[in-house]
Amino acid sequence: MHMLYDSDSFVVVHMQPDADLSGEATSAAAQPTVPQLPRHGFEIVDKRSGKEVYLDGSWAEMFQQQILEWQRNTPTQEEVEDTLDGYVGLAQNPVLVH
């Protein structure tokens, strides 16, 4: 997990598989199971409503493109929050533990 953004209104966390992909040789018995299709995703928590949405697959890829654009153009906090606010409609899961 890697926190990307935290404000009074939103938290954005990048979730990545915990698999050890370093390629270090270990015994077959001690070698961890590596996911066949390691995936990443983003959790967006709307602190105002207490709901969260998890983006994976094509949604995660689109959001990753948005993050890369933010890195190139350094948006204002208002621009970031406006973009995140667009995902609030997808947030259906109440935040139980954070």
C-alpha cells in the first residue's frame, strides 16, 4: 500500500500485490506463491460521505493515466479534488476500518 493523497475530503491509496518478484533463488518449499496475474488498484475514500470505491482493471489504468498527467502538470488541490469528486458516484461501500 502506498498513500498518494490525503486531504480533509479524500484519501487515495495505491494497492499493489505483495508478491516477491525479486527473482532471488530460494528452495522450492520456501518459495512464496506468486500471483499469476498480479494486479494493482486504487482505493479512493470520500471522508465527507464515509464511503470508498476501489478501482481496478481498466478503471485503475484510467486513473493511473490521470496520476501521470498530474505529475506532468502539477494541478492545484482544487483540480485534484474536483477530479476525485467525479468518482464519488461510484463509491457505494461504507468505510468500516481506516
